[in-house]
Amino acid sequence: MTTRIIGGNLRDLSFIAANLRPEDKAEIDCQFDEWSPAMLALQAMQGPCYVVELDGNPEAAFGAAPLRKGLWIAWSWGGKRMKRCVPRITKFFYAVLGPEVAAQGAWRVEARALASNELALRWLRHLGATERCRLPGFGNGGEDFILFDWTRDTWQM
């Protein structure tokens, strides 16, 4: 299986957003009152964003975006073959995305995951994120989230 990471573009991001795996769709559904694949794709393009292709097909998206000076948010979502993309994203995260975000002045990068999304929680821990706290009722339907972060003091990028 050929895996390739390319810069995010509206077409690929929209395609992935329209074909989300159930865990990612649930996480996105409870963070927006209403959303569409195009809206999610446009939001993803607010900072460095990337697409993972499996055998030439867009399957996962990830990136980071500034919230304010020094504070960024990291994100990822994908289709049914997202798990196959995780090892490649992990390597790229350390080699490219982390240093890219740090070079743009990030002091803190946050990521939030739906508390029931075990894959996301395990992956954030594997990426070296620090689990900071539970966010009770953070979702628009009362769902709990977990807040993770990397700071200049804790990341190895």
C-alpha cells in the first residue's frame, strides 16, 4: 500500500470530511451546531494542513491552526482507513508539523478529544501530549472531552 502526505486542498479535505469514520463524525458533530464537509475543509485550511493518501485516495487529514499569538490547536480526522494512516502521520508530526508550528511562534499546542474516542486518546498520549484535564459537558450535547497539550517545555521537536 502506497502512503503519501500532501498539502491539504479543498477538494481532498471536503472528500475526507464527507466520508468520516464514525468516531470522528461523532466528535465533530458535538462541536458544531451545524457543519458541512466544505465548512470543515475551509476551517482546516486556517493553518498548516495535510492529507494522507492511501494508494492515491485521500483518507485522512491533520494539521494545526493558530488561535492567538503563541497558542495553537492540533486536529485530525479521517475516513474508515484512518488507522492505517496513523503511523505515517506520527512520523510527519515529529519531522515536519511540530517544527513548522514551533517556527511560527507556538508556545502551546492544544488538542481536544471526545472522552469516548479511545483511539484518539491513545494516539495523543503516544504523540507525547500531556493530558491536562477532563472537560465535562464541553460538547454541544453535554459530551465530555479531554484536553491535551504540548508546550515548549514538554515537546521534543
